[in-house]
Amino acid sequence: MAADNISFNVLKHVLVPEHHLLTEEEAEAVLQRKGMTRDQLPKIRKSDPGIKILENVHGHPIEEGAVVKIVRKSETAQEFVAYRLVTRG
């Protein structure tokens, strides 16, 4: 699905968590704080609709190896933050 052919912004749907593209500095700080390497992060594919919307919002392709912060609303924890590594596909 090409970013310019998107007719519905999935990130605006109530059931889809917030997605935020981290800068390289932010990603490195998160990895250092968590004591992890990029390859230890869960993955998200470049073809994921959320990534396609982020590409459209930022105006450029999101490269493989980028880190995305995902914020889910939780009744018990209020917020649950997860990080994903962008992979090809």
C-alpha cells in the first residue's frame, strides 16, 4: 500500500495505540536505559499500516532499523509503553 493512497488513518482509530517515530538519539537513550540492543526489540514491518501512516506524517520513508514507540492505554497501568524495531517487509 503506497503512503499516498492511504484513505483511512489507522492511527486515529480508538483501538489502535499511539505510534511515535523516535530520533536516533532517543532510540539510543531508550536502548541504553533498558540495557538492550536493537535486535532484541520486538519487530514491526515497514508494510505495517501504522508505519505507512508515520511515513506520510513525517514526509519521508522510515528506514529499516528505526525505533518506534507505541503507547497503549491501560485500565490498570494507565499507559503501557513498548518499543518496536522497524524491519523490511
